[in-house]
Amino acid sequence: MQDKKIVIVCRGVIVDGEKMLLVVNEKNNFYCPAGGKMEFGEDPRQALEREIIEELGVRPEIGQLLYINTFNDGETQASEFFYEITNNLDYINIENLKGTHGFELSKIVWLDRESNEKVFPEGMWQDFKNNNLPKNKEKYITG
């Protein structure tokens, strides 16, 4: 039996008007905000900065904590921290986003509120579609 594990993931919510910047990791087939696992010795903001630079090649300006998401797939229990990225204009041209770990991503896209793609976490995506991202206080979701 494989050991069960706990991971902490940090993701950046990058929004430009009616669109959100999302990625698809080569290991799965769904859209989510860019980011990744926190490494030993990092705090969530440090992990997010490192992951965004690795994946997209642009240093993020990290704003408020928007969401804390938890999920358990039977083998891994994860807690995810979703932070607002305030320098969204630096990410507009996705052809220029070239991180050292960009090979981990099969797609980088801007999806608009009308998109029917599968985006995780679903609660965050529904809030975005309804123009209702958290303001002034983080929101807890599960999924």
C-alpha cells in the first residue's frame, strides 16, 4: 500500500476583464490557475512566486488571498491557496510567456466567462463566471 500524503499548492488568479488566465498541466486534462506545490522552507507567497516564474516566466505581484480549497483523491490530501495576481497586463500576450518549466504545461489560455471548459476548482470558476470573486476576505471551498 502506498503512503498517503498531504500537499500544499499555491496558485495565482490572473484576470483581465472578462477573461482568466488558465493552464493545463501535462499530467491532467483540466484547466486551473498557474501554480504548484510548496517546497520545504517556503511560505505560500514564496512558493507562488517561484511557481509562476517557473511556469510563465513573469514575476507576479501577489495581492490578496482569494480562496482556500481542500480536496482528497484517496491518496493525496491537498490544500490550495489561490492568490490574486495584480500585474495581469504582464501576462496578456501568452506567446511571450516562457518559463523554465513551461514544458510541464500542455496549454496556456485566456478563457472567458462564457467558456464551457472544465475548470478547477469548480467553485472558483463559478464565482468568476458570476463576476463574484471574493473581495476583502478569502473564501473556503472544497472540491
